[in-house]
Amino acid sequence: MFRSRQTSALILFLVFCALPLPTRVVAQQAAAKPKLVVLVAVDQMRADYLERYASLYDKGLKRLMSNGAWFKKAAYPYLNTITCAGHSTLGTGTFPYKHGMVLNQWYDHQSAKILTCTEDSSVKEVSYANFTGAGDSAKNMQMPTLAELMHRRPKARVVTMSIKARSAIGLAGHEGDSVVWLDERGAWETSSAYASAPVPWVSAFIKGNPVTRDAGKVWERTLPKERYQFSDDGVGEGKPNGWSTTFPHPLGEAGDVAYVARWIHSPYSNEYLGDMAEAGIDALHLGKRDAVDFLGISFSSLDLVGHTFGPRSHEVQDVLVRLDATIGRLLEYLDETVGEGNYVLALSADHGVADIPEQVSKGGRQASEVIAAAVEAALKPLLGDKGPFVASNAYTDLYLKPEASEKLKKDPNTFNVISAALLKVSGIARVLKGDDLAPAAARTSKDPQVRAAALSYFPGRSGDIIIIPKENWLLAASVTTHGTLYPHDQRVPVIFYGAGIRPGAYNDPATPADIAATLASIVGVSLPSPDGQVLKSALR
């Protein structure tokens, strides 16, 4: 009798297990894996912009800070904090020593030319304005992106967009359905690496929304002047494209020579990208099909404004105010069309920026010509009157011409001579030999500066000599810039929001490379040899 009851109970249990789960439970399980991954990069967004200017935000940025998983100590661990390197790290989950996109431009010893990180003579420009020319691609990128690995799944769609080619391509990688950027003529384009002809939905959007749609507008502060910190006329600020250092900033008319340059230096170009993203979601039904799609948006104008007016300027603050609204509208659109719980979004930046040297103590500038001249003078006694010996000098990387480069490799004293000369130049803190950074041991060095430089070093693309400036010193002619291993350049936001994310403020160590690794974990994609780690504390 007892055995019979046991058998009956077991049968009932097995029958119950075979029944379908209640609808509510199934829905919750399905929502755990998103249908759309959104990666938002804000070019030149320092981490401290979130808290320093928090009182200005009441929409998208505030929503992400309040309801997202915010890694407050996130930072790039490498030296070359540059746009191409940063976007490629965000896209691949690896650092420059591995993905190879070390700088926006580098000197190629083989061709004796300066190459742009995305230029590719084997592909053609596909213009939305009937222009023709050479194209851009991710040919130089040595690792696959999360987006392209997702794209290889059946039916998955990948869309990325930016003002800059290196930003849209860095997020997309080697393939994608709609990868679009603005050229120097103010025309939208892609390349034959991504499409053989203009993509219909992009063409339709551009036709209805030409870049000149904002012609005649005047960029004014969004909020009352007293809401903004610091001065509207800070010392050292620039005057781009006929503007003054203070508001208002007229964009001019559509036919004005400076119109496009002013437009990309304004928040209106960010708003345009937000509208384009919504159009792409709608046209391709992103996140609403039997696949997991990818949308990457890189907002560029903060970088252009930051380089010109500096991180304390009213212009930077107003770009952030308007970006807060743009991201807010995008989140609302995602809620309405894709559905809350059906998308996951990550926000980060490619790098930060230094304060304008004139606005801080112990800061300064050093011209690249002075640095090159010091090296020329140092090498002349060793190589005679065969100069010039410097081929190129960009950011922290100095490239030598063949004879000098060979001398550096074979004769240890040559580096000592160059180093001694450079350390006499104002603003230079340290000099490293490029070849010394190639071994794997350099990437785990206990010396933090050696480690940071090694994580940026890619043989054949990085400089023969690596120069580390003093903090708040610029090795460039711009009002301010980035590209160093100091916190103002390395520390950027890392925030996750949406499906599968546990909200909260986290003090765990994190890098922007962790974004691709974490998103890959959420959607079930395996990244090959990532440097990023899955941020498990942020996952439900």
C-alpha cells in the first residue's frame, strides 16, 4: 500500500513537471535575455562629468546614474587614450596591444607614410551624396568585435553611427548592416566593406533630415547662466570657425563655408544621431524579431567642443545638458518600441581630456617641433648630417626614419642619448624605448607607467620612442587634448542599464573593455581572448 502511494505521487510529480510553466514565469525568463544590445559611446566624456555636473541632468544621464549599474572607478589601464584605440577597446573587449588600433594615425615604416587607423585602399567610399573615393574599414583591427560576432548569428542585425569613421567602425568591426559616418565634406557615407550601395533606410532618413536642417539656428545655453559652473570665458579657450569664446554661437546658413564645422561642434549633431538611431530601430525592427540585434552610437560633438573650449566651459556643460535630453528620448523610444526588459544598454567613453593648462597649476604646453628638434640634435653626432632623423611625432609616439631606427635597435647608447635629450625638454616626465614594451612581461610590470605603455604598444605601429608627459602638460597645439596615462584621460563612465542588470553604484575595479565581455556574457557570445572581464556583480 505504501509503495503504491509512493508510485502515484511520483507519477503526479512527473506530470506536473511536464506541464507548461505559467505565462508570467515564461515571460520573465524570456525577458532575461535581451533582444537588443545598445552601446552608447560619448567621445571625450570624463568620468567626473557625471558627478561634477549632476545638478544639470534630469533625463537620460540621471536615469542611467540612478537606475543603472554604475562602475564609479572605471578607467582605461593604457597610455594611448585616443579615439580609435578607445572605440576599438569598447568594441572588442581588448586593449591596443592586441587589437592594434593604437592611434588615430600612425607612421608606417614600410610605406614611409602616415596612415589613418581606418583607411583602406582596397575598399571604396559608398556615399549618400554621390561622392567617390577610397574607403574606410576595420582592416587594421586585429580582433573581432562583439557586434560582428553577434552579426554572424542567423538574422542578427548590426547598426552603428557616428560623426567619425573611426568611432562607427570601432564599434561595428569588420561587418555590419548599416555602418555610417560623416565625411569632411559634410556628407554621410559608408564603404564597400559594409554595403555595395547606399542603405535604403539611411538614404530615406538623410533625405528627410539633411545636415542643413539646423541652418540658421543659434546655439544658446539651455539653462539659465547661473546654473553653469566656472566662467563662460575661461582663460585659454579657443575661437573655432569664427565663433567667440562665449555664447551665443550662430551656426550660420546652409551655404556658409563654416556651417558643417560649426554644426559638428554643436549639440545639434548629437541630436541628429539620436534621431538617426531611432530611425534605424524603426526601419530594421531592431529588437523586435527572432534575433538579438546590436545598435552602436558614438556621440562626437563633446570631443570637438572639449578640444576647443575645455572641460570647464559652459559649452561642454551645455552639450552634456542636451545629451542628457537626447539619451532620455532614446531610452523612452526603446521602452515604447522594444520594451523595457527587452534591451540592455551600456554607456561609456573612449577617453577623457585634460584641463586647459592655463586654468590649472603646474600645467603647460610643449610643441612637437621642439621635441623633434631635441631628437635631431641628439642624433646628429651619432649619424652625421644625414637628417632629418624624425619621421613623425604624434601624441606620445615618436617615429624615427630607417637609419636612426636601426641604430636605436642595435646600439643601446642611442636610446640613452635620445632619452637624455628629451628629459631636458620642459613637460617631459619619462622616455621609454618602444621595443622594450613588446614582451608580455612588460604588460604585467610592477611599474605602472611601463605597464600602461606596454598595453598600448603594437609592433610596427607604435613609435620607436614613447614619451610620457608630465601631468597637465600637452604635447600638442590644441587648446586641450588627451592621450596620456593620467586620470583625467583614463577615467571614463561605465554604466549598464536594462535587461539582466542589477542596479547600483559599484566600486569594483573595472575597465571599458569589461563592457564587451559583460554584454557578451548576457547574450551568450564568446569573445576570443578578451582582456575585459565579466562584471558579475552587475548581473542579476
